[in-house]
Amino acid sequence: MQSIIRNLSNLFLLFLGHLEPEKVLNLRQISGELEKTGLENNKRKQRFQWTVQRIRLSPQERKSLALVIFCTIKIRFSCVTGKSTDVKLKILHIIVCMCEEWATDEILFYSTLEGLRSSAVFRLDLTSSGSRITSVFEEMQPDVFVEVALTRDRQILTINCNSRTSSEVLLSDIATSNLDPFVVQPRQLNLLYHVEHWRGRLIILANTGLGQEYQVVQAPVSEPSMDSWVSLFAPEPRTTIKDMDVVGDHCVLVARTPVSELALIVVPLIHPKNAYIVQLPSWACAIKTKKPGLADQQNMLEFLISSPVHPPVPYCLHPENGLLLSGTGDGSSPENQADYITTRLEACSQDGTFVPVTLFHTVPVEHLRQAPLLVHVYGAYGRDLNMEFYPEKKVMLEQGWALAYCHVRGGGERGLSWHRQACVGGKRRGVEDLQACLHHLFSLGVSSPSLTALTACSAGAVPVGALCNRHPLLMRAVTLQAPFLDVLGTMEDHSLPLTLEDRDEWGDPVGNPEHRHIITSYCPLHNITPQHYPSMLLTAYSGDNMVPLAGVLKYTEQLKKAVHTHSSMKPKSGNQVISPSLQPCILLCV
């Protein structure tokens, strides 16, 4: 594998068009180029570990390419090369970038990354006399993230400027000689939209539907603003749109149904009233669509579906007739999935809201009383709980575990309103939802508190940590990866890179006393009390700019003190023997 990465022989085989692989570029060349540009500076003596992330071929697929690599100094480089007559690739330019797209064989658009923020777009022109970089766009608002992308038909380049609460998209028509970008719809608070292109019209996914949920609208490229938006398709109540692709003359939507299953909705753009639903296998929990290359068929959608315990399975949809084929070609899954049971449940939360729970198991629910249970949760930023395939989860299932995924409010499983309900003042709802999910599972006979472990990462640690403070006997153990545990301290520190951006999610404890009171009421760090706690394994990273290590260390120390205080307060008698297995173990790995 290392030799492949270093030499790129196999990766460039298609690009070169040779029957036999030939080494055309050694990544060690890049270190030499970095010395010339000064990008290595004091890191020059370090040993570089290069990883190829992706290759972007220019439209003709043989003239130029952009190679994005990642190295140990935590910077992404886009290495732009040109094909010369001797079939060797020469490094023409090295740029630090976040994402990139070719407009033509000679013009590359890319966005840069400064710290954790991508705010500027540049244009690289490759000419016979050399290369030239010019600034195209710069976003001044500190909470806006900028990236570039091509529409699926490769006719329009989009500059997407998104914050937590608003969107602004600029377009550049690469079919014309004038590549100057223009705005679709100026930024407007609480307006989110994403743009695709079809036959001179814009197909837009925007949250202008009922309840500020997503619907599909269209507008002419010549008049793209919101005043020209005409509704094409709005989903049924409780059906939420998760993603959109324009495939041939059809708009294909990834949707989540009222029973929390994934499905595809096909909207014929010529006759949108003839929209229909394509059912996916009931176990499907994650979907990843493929962006077609120039050589791929443009009238079909290729994608992968998976679940935490089901490896990715390739599927292909022909939207003109609704034909759905799996990787085996006969509509069946390549492997037998019958041994794994996927059960979708709903738990009633404290305010009467029904919270979805996805349960994976190998025996009927009524036989799970003695099964160990691993519960997953996230519930923040409007993001769905990660339910992609993990081999270790499949192994756990085969060893007799049950796996539960609690889709609490704050995530995006039931639409944008699902997220809004658990922002700022509603954060307690995510904790209440998690508690309700556990009670519901136990009431159905699924495991028991003494056999239950909770796991979460990043912001998912907030509801877990809060629940540990409120009801520590509901679980036996907890594992947290890069956990966000000091909400109050982080949101008070404006020197941290994400504090300003995250105000819409957590609130502003400095400028708003009510927000401070709310955060203090649930913050895991600030509610630790001497009591019995479950055993915990926390994994953190010293160089993590998104989740400061200081908060994790402070939480660990306070938790250990609380556990020690609680154990020392217990009445002691000569006949009392405390089992070591009942003592919580707190471990922090950095």
C-alpha cells in the first residue's frame, strides 16, 4: 500500500492510458517543491507521511489533474500537474486548499483553509508561460464556511457559503467565457438552500416548505433570486428530505419516511406531479451517492447503502423507469442479511414527543433481557447520528450484543425542526429524549442498566454527560471520544476557533444571562456531584482544535474527586465488603 501511495503507479494508470503501469510521479518530489516555496519551514526535518485523498482530472481527463494529499503537518496540499510529451508529469503549482474543481483544462477554482475556517476562493490559471492565481471571493463573516463544487452535469460551478443558520450560493457558468460568479439569493437569516442545474434552470433544495422544512423549487439561471422560485415538489408531512441529485431529467431525493426508514423519491422534472417513491431495504441506515465522471452514464444514480452492521452494498437506480438494481444485478443483496434484525422503535419523551430508536439484534426482542446493550447518541448541529458500517459493531452483534441508536432532538433525523427544538434553550430536550429511550428499551425487555453502556463522540457527550449527572444508575459504563464536556467554559472563551460560530447551537453565556443559566443547568462539567458514577473511558487528542483538551482534563479531575468523595462518605462497618467490580473506573487516554 505504501509503495502505491508513494509512486502513484496504479492511480495514474487510467489517466495515462497505458496498458502497463509506469511510475510518473514520486511524492518525494513534493517535499523538494515545498522547500522551494517555504511551506515546510521549521517542519522541514520531520518525516512526512503522505496520504492520497483524491484526484481531480480536468474536463478532458488527460491534460491536467489536481492531486490532493494529506501529510503529517496537518495541511492539505493540492498538487496541480500537466501532462508533457514524454509521458512524465511535471509539478506546475502547489497550493494549500480545502476543496477544488476544474472549470476548464486550464482553470482550477479552489477554497483555502485557515485554521478551522474556509473563507476564500481563488482561481488558478495554467498557461504556456506559467501560472497565475487571482482572488475570486472572500467571505467576511466569521461564522460562514466556503467551499466550491460543480453541479452534477458539470455546467455550473457553485461557491457555497454556509453558516449554521443561512446560505448564500454564487454561480459561475463554465460554458461561457465569462466565469465571474453571481449570487443566486443574497443571505437571509434562517434561509438554507442548495443548488443544482438542469437545462438552463436551477433546481434548488430550500427550507421554504411547510414548517421551514426542505422542498424543491426551480428558477431560471437568468433570474435566480427567491422572487422567481416556483415550487416543484414538497414531501408529505413527517417525510424529510436529506439530499438531492439531478439525474438526467429527474430530481432524485434521499428521504426519511415517517417510520424513520430511508427511501428515494423520484421527481420527473418535466412532469413533477408524477413523483414516486423507491423503497430501499429496511435495514438501510446510511446512503452515499456517487458523483459521476465524464465517462459515467449521466441518466442513472449509483450509490452505496449500509448500516452499522451491514457493509456497503452498491445499488443503481434508473429514474426513468424506477428500476433499482443491487450490486448482484438481480435486486438481491450480495450477502445474506437475514441473521441481523433491524427493529425501529419510538420512545415517548417527557413532553410527549416520540423519539426514534433503531435497534440491531440477532434474537427476538423478548430474548434480549440478558444481552449487553451498547447505546449510541449524538443530537447536535442538525446532523444525523452516524450509522455507517463499522466492522467492530458487526462483531459485537455476532457476540450477542444489542446495539441501539437513539435519534434524539438536536440531530436532523426528523427534519430541520428536530434540530431547532434542541438548540440553546431546548438543549435539555436531548437529555430527556435519551433518558426516555433507555427507559423504553428496558421496559420492552431489552437488556438492563447493569448490562448497558453508552457511547458518543464530540457534542454527543453533552446528553450522555448530563444524564450521568442526573441518573447515573441507568448505565454501567460510558465511552466518549473527543468529548465536549465543558460547554460553559468553551462558550465563554472567545479565543477558541468555534465559539462564535457555535452560539446559534449552544447560546451566548457572556452576553445573555438567560443563556448562561440554561447552559449551567445541564453542562456535564458544572453538574458533577459526589455520587455513584458509571465507569468511563474518555479518549481525547492534545492537538484537537475543535474540542479543547483542557475541558476534558478538568472534567476528568472533577469526576475523580466526586467519586472519591462519594466513596469516602459511605458508612463503613466491620462486616461490609465492597466488591471491586462495583467501583467505577475513570480512564482518560490522550
